[in-house]
Amino acid sequence: MTKEKKIIIKNFFSNKFSRKKNILLDKIFDEINQNTKKEKNVFYSLNRNFKLNFKTREFKKYKKSKLIVIIGMGGSILGSEAIYEFLKHKIKKDLIFLNNLNSDEVLKLKKNKNFQKGLFILISKSGNTLETLSNVNLLNNINFNSKNTIVITEKKKENVLKLFAEKRKIPIIEHKKYIGGRYSVLSEVGMLPAFLMGLNFKKINQGSLNSFKGIKKDFLLNSADQLKEIFISKKINSIIFFNYSPQLNSFIFWCQQLLAESLGKNGKGLMPVVSTAPKDHHSLLQLYLDGPKDKIFYVVSSKSIKNLQIKKNFFSNKYDYLKNKKLEKIILSQRDAFVSILKKKKIPYREIHINKFSEEVLGELFSFFIIETFLVAKLINVNPFNQPAVESVKIKTRKNLSR
């Protein structure tokens, strides 16, 4: 009996997007591999020897909290959201994520019966993120202190969050300067929350280097080269993450930021759209399948953790085919039907299927998309680390508020 693969990723791109031998790509990949061994390099976080800026024994006391509230934006919070949703079946505490400016969410949090006893993790690389500071200010009935709050931020002078933490003697975990937000999930930004969730965060890191091995390496190289052809063809405008797995929704939003901020610049990039299936069979499917052929689909699915079964059919005999069917069977049948039409219409797509929800699998998923995105960025000649357009909006916003 063959061993079931934990992650299945397959590309079904047309022949015109097939890979040719690319010496540059092999060189870039080898460079990434070497950089995983270099300290103070963004890819060093993929290394098993990567040292985090906190010691678990010093933060063990915070694990007693039954409610964890994480406040951050973008890369400061999307990774921990993905970890929580992916491994929620292992976590025995509640988590709330304040990842936007939303009055209803703040008021709802204040009404939570465990609110005053919660643990607050405030994350901002710069320490000056407008939305994060605003949300902290809105929680004005909380006495943020060393017993109920942890701050993750850079230790630089002009850092409002650092000064706030120092004044209140709140522990500060240093956010590494050389790791940008969207690449920070395997650093303190994602690993401290994972530890406090009660997860084995070291296993997440252990799975992260699997993408460099044998067949997986060959597949990564092939994928990056095919995606490069898609990016430069100008015929494809969007990547649609068509997601049949609720446990992967937050992970896909993490991917969305990674792709959009890393590859969307200099007039280049594809719009990453998150679409929920099978719900969107009844809203967007007509356009997806019969509209402009300017999209590539990432069809995402998984094995169910809680697999409900229909034991009785309340309707006519015509619907007896639903009787004794597990929900997973119904969902995967819909996925297979969708994929068959994509194939028939020669629409390029990728299948991503998860058979096991574990720390190691999640670590491998994070690293796969980080490496693939970096490879594509280099091949289409964009800087995968900066975000100049975002910075210009931040500057304009500060001017507007200062009037």
C-alpha cells in the first residue's frame, strides 16, 4: 500500500506555458538554498537552526490565558491567523484577531466575558502602524501591562509601540529588521502565537525545508518557470483561489498578500482573488467558466477533519443519491466537476489538496509559496521585498490626519 501524500500540488497549465531549461532559475534556487544557512537573511527563517528572539520558558506563564487577542495588520497577523485556522482542531483556547478598523469587532470584543482576562499580543514591525495603534487606543478599558500584554516590534528609536511597552514594562520581543512582514510567519511573529496556542511551533519550522528536496525541488522550479511565462504573457490577469476547504481560508489570505505585495509592481502582477466554494458555484462560476479567459485557477481542497454524514433524505426519491453521503464526498464531487470543465475549456489551473492538517504540513506550505513567489519575482525582474505604493498611501494618510 502506497503512503498517502500529505500535500498534493499539481499544475495543469497549457503547453504554451511549459518550462524550458532555465539556467538562471537553477542559479536563483541554489542561492535561496545557500541563504537559508546565512544569519540575517530573510530565508534563514526556513533553517532548523534559526534562533527566535524569545525563550519559551520566559513566556510559559502566558499560556494559561484562555483568550488570546492578537492586534496587527498584514504580515504581522495574517500568518498567525493561518496557523490558528489550519490547526484549530488542536487548539483549546479562543483567539480573536483585530486585523482591520472595524467598530463592530472592537465592541464585540469588549463584550466578551473573558475580555478582561485575555492575553494581548500587539505586533507591528515599525511600531507605528496606524491601524494597530488605533485599535490599541480603542481598547481604553484595558490596563495593558506585563501580566497581560506582549509586544513584537523592532527595537528602533522612532517606534511608538516600543515606547508604549517600555513605559508600562511590557515585555518586548524584537522583530528582526531583515525579515519583512509578509515573510515573517516563521519568525517570532508567527511562532510566538503558535507557542501560546499550545502548538509545537518547532515542527512548523521543521517542515519548512521540505521544498528543497528532490522531486519537490524539481516541481518548484518547473512551477516558477511556468508561472513566469503566464505573468509575462499579458493574457492572464488574475489568479482565482477557488477554495473548497474552510480550514485553508486564512492561509489563502496570507498567500494573497504574499503574491500581491511581492509581485504587483512596475506594471506587472496578477490580481489574487479569494473565492469561496461551493458557495461561489451560485454566484461567480458562470463568469469564471464562460467569461473572459484571462484567469488562472488555484483549486484548493482538503480531507475533512469533521466529516458529517447525511443519514436520511427528507426529499423525493430523486435525491436518494445524497443518502449516506459524507459531506467531504459531496464537496469533492463538486470540485471534480469544476475541474473537469476547466480541463474541457482549456483554462489553466492548479490543484492544491491537503490530506493532513499538521504543523509540519503547514510549515511546508508556507515555505513552498515563499520560495515560489521569490523565484517568480526574480524571473519577471521585480523586487519581492519592497512595497513603494503602500508607503506613498501611508504618507498621504498621515498628512490628511494631521490637518
